[in-house]
Amino acid sequence: KDLLQQTLGLDYVGATLVAAAVTCVVLALQWGGNIKTWNDKSVIICFVFSGALTILFIAWEIYMFDKAMVPTQVFKSRSIDTVYLDTPLLRIASLVSSQYIPIFYQAVRHKSATDSGINFIPFMLVVILSIMVAGQMIGKIGYYWPILVSGPVIFAVGSRLFFTISTSTTSAQLIGFQILIGVGAGMGLQNSLIAIQTEFKDTPKLIGRVTSMASFAQFLGGTIGLGVAEPVLASELSKYLLIYAPEVPAGIIKESPTAIYTELPESMIPGVVHAYSLALHIVFVIGVPVAGLALFAAMFVKNIWIVKSGPPAAAGSGPPPAVGTEKNMKNGERPENA
């Protein structure tokens, strides 16, 4: 009976509205700059519908209040609001890089899909290691805020270095650049979830919802990021092909990077490779301003001191150890009994 009541009490209207809004914006990003122009009426209609559905979703959630899929009380915290901004931004930057680094290896380095995946392993390993190391560091220093704001900074540096890559960039340099963005992504993305869970430690019934909302924000950020990066690459590639390889049909190159080496005569390959490298510069540099915005958002996240529970205090030995004590770093103090 309880399960049936919970099922009937789900916010189906809110879920439908948000799904429809996301579908519309994804369609607009997929069509715009690819198979249709940005001023095509179908693209514009999708953007308009997405905005209208988003407004309806917000109004519905306010109306539903405690029964809403997204409780409005979640957004009463400035810290949570900024985390929900930081998380999708950093996801945009990391997913765009993870999508187009293998393409660089295929188009510019003449690697197969398998080999480009192997060359991308350093990034994935560093992300995992960074999450583990960052967790250990937070356990040692007691604060997650320094780690949270360091991630976007390191990522921005790595993205700026990727802006410099060319046909002459060494494998060691590429691995080093991957390590930087991997460290930035690992330190930033995972610790935003720690910030959310710490913020709601006194209301555990909301932790599941706010964490799932953060995961959804990451998904939405990645979807938007790829939707923007794809037409940017297509536009830049067309521009540079006209300069360095005007006789090459751009459609063939856009469909598959490997077509450079299978469909074109050898004399055309150097110009196309150079054009592809320059086009990818613009895609990679997207991570710099996006990581900068993520840093700006992370600066406003509360710096809560996380203290683990200690053993029970003996009788007459004073108050028990503080648990989850919150202290703003502006005054640089820690709880007296910590």
C-alpha cells in the first residue's frame, strides 16, 4: 500500500515537462549548424518551446511545493545554487575535451579509433586517481572548498595548452595536457557532490533528491556542451578548409576524420590535417571560459569543515567531538572543541 501511494504521488507532470524541455533544446542543438541553419524556423521553434516548457516546469514545481520533483526549498541556499551552476559547466568542459581529443588523434595523428582510445587512457586514469587523491586530501584538511575551486583553474590551464597543439606536438606534451585536464575534472566534478551532501546533512531525506539533481545537471551540461561544440567544429573546419584545402569537399571530412587518409589523394592530406588542427583549437579553447565560469560559481560555495565522529567521550571529560561543524573560512577559525 505504501509503495502504491508513493508511486501515485510521484510528480509525473513535472517529469514530463522537464523531459520535453530537454528534448526540444537537444533537437535544436543537433539541427542548428549541422543539418539546418541556426535561423531555420524549426530550430527557433525548438528553442522557444524549450524555454516555454522550462517556465511551465518552474511554475508547476512552485505550485506542488513539498510534493514537487524538485523541492523549492533546495534553492534557498546560495551554496547549492552555485553548485548547480558549477557542476554542468565543468561537465561541459570535460565532456567536450573527452570527445574531441580522440578525434585529434584520428584526424591529425592518423590513428585508428582503437589507437586513439588507447592514447586517451591517461585522461581517464588521471580522473579516477584525482577523485581518490582529492577525497584523501579533504579527509586530511577537513575542507572541500580549496579542492573544488582548484579543479576549474587546473582545467582551464590544460584547455589553454590544448589550444596550442599541432602536427608537431609531441606525445609527451599531449599526455601532459591530458593529465592537467584530468586532474581538473576529477577534483571539480566529484567534490561538488560532496558539497551538496554536506550542505544537506541535517535534512537527510533531501540528500537523494539533491544528488540526483546534480547528476541531471551534469548530464544536461554534457549534452549542451557537445551540442555546441559540434557546430563550432563544423563551422571552423569549413572556414579553414577554404584557406588550406579549397579543392577538398568539406562534407566528406566532416562525416569521418579517417576519411582524410582513405578518401583523399596524398597531396591534399597536409592541408586538410592543418585545417582540422586549427578547427580543433577553437573547440578545445571552449574549456577556458567555461572553466572560468565554473570557478566563479565555485567561489560562492560554502566552505564547511567536515569533521568525522570520534569515540564517545568519557564521563566528565567535556563535550563530545563536533560532527559536521560548519565554519566560514572568512574568519579562519575552527570550532573550539575540534
